[in-house]
Amino acid sequence: MKVKAIFMRITDITMTVILLLLMSMQVTQQMPHEWFGIAMTVLFIVHHIFNYRYYKTVFKGKYTTIRIIQLMINTLLYISILITPFSGMMMSRYATPFMNGVFSSMLVRKLHLVFSYWSFVLMGLHIGLHFGIITNRLPKGKFRLIIESILSAVAVYGFKLFLDAGIFRYMFLQSQFAFLDYSKAWWLVLLENSTMLFAWVWIAYTILMILKNIPSKKRKSKNKKQLILYAVMLIATVCLGMIF
């Protein structure tokens, strides 16, 4: 693996870890939370420098359904991650207190609440678009089916946790204050956040696999079994997460 590819992988993994820490403020507390936000912003910039070639391809080639979805998720994530740290900096007490008062505290607090959770979901979807890099390394057959079934079960539980936490209410500003359970063990908070993030990774991955296996003129119905399999996994993740 080339040195650049190694640094890109390290950057991506570090961003994911920091995201989980940022979503666990009851574990990190205020001051580390702010500096993790600064680190995330720096890594976000580094990530886009590493992937500068992507922007050269945006206006080139044919836009398929998959490519349109990728562009939408990437664009929304870009906007969301820009708003989240800057709104946080404007109400910072430790990292950037000099930015306080640029906008009203009520406005920046609402922006930070909404877009931090949108960033969390969109980051999961973004990772899911590239999750095939991992699953493609699994041997085909029963072993892969077993692993994907286990991952689907984890995603079901993660989606249930997401719904139970009422995060959709924060994303659409139906609730202006996020409830954080400070009595919960730190490892459990991180584990639950990881599981919730993975739920969105899995949702994006299964949708992508469904789209890739839809029969077309060039690709008849040879992937019909895989299409049904991933459709079942997607429906199970969403529906079972809502039921239980």
C-alpha cells in the first residue's frame, strides 16, 4: 500500500473515532469536546486535500442513480460538517472563546444541535457507500451470508437505539435540547454510538447493493437472489428497529 493511501486510511479511521467521541460529550466533557471538534475540522480539511481528484470528476461522465445518491450524500455531509464546528466555535468556552457573540447564542446552539446529528447520520451513510471495500474481501457463499446476517442484526439493534434516543427530534428541531445520560458507563455510551452509526452504514450499503443488483439491459436477472437478499436485509433493519 502506498504511503498516501496509508495516511488516507489513518485519517478516515481517526475521523470516525473522533466523531464517536464528539457524540459522547457526557464521556469527554466540555473542554475535550471542543478540542475534538477542532481536530475533526482539521482532519476534514486534510481528507478533502487527499481526495482532491474527486472534485475534478464531479462535472464529468454520466450520472447514474448511484452516482447521484453519492453526490447528494457527499454534498449534504460537506455542508453539515462545515456548519457544525463553526456553530460550536461561536459558543465555545475553551477553544475559541473569541468567536462568542458573532451570532446569537440561541441561533448557534440550535444550528449545532441540528447539524451535529445530521453530520452523524450522513457520515454513517458516507461510510456505507464505501463499505463494500470490506465486504468484498469476504469469501462468497455461506460464510459471507452468515457474516452479513450478523451485521444486519447489529444494524437492527443500532437503528432501535437511534429511535429510542429520539435523535430524529433533534435533527428536525422538534426538541431543542439533547438528553445525555451521564450515569451510563463510558464504554457503553461509545458502544451504543458505534452501533447507531453502523446502522446508517448498513442502510447505505444495502441500498447501494440493491441498486447494483437491479437487472438492466446489460445485466439481466443473474443477480436476482442478491437483490432479494439485500432488500430483505434493508427492510429488516428498518422495520425490526422500529418494532422492537
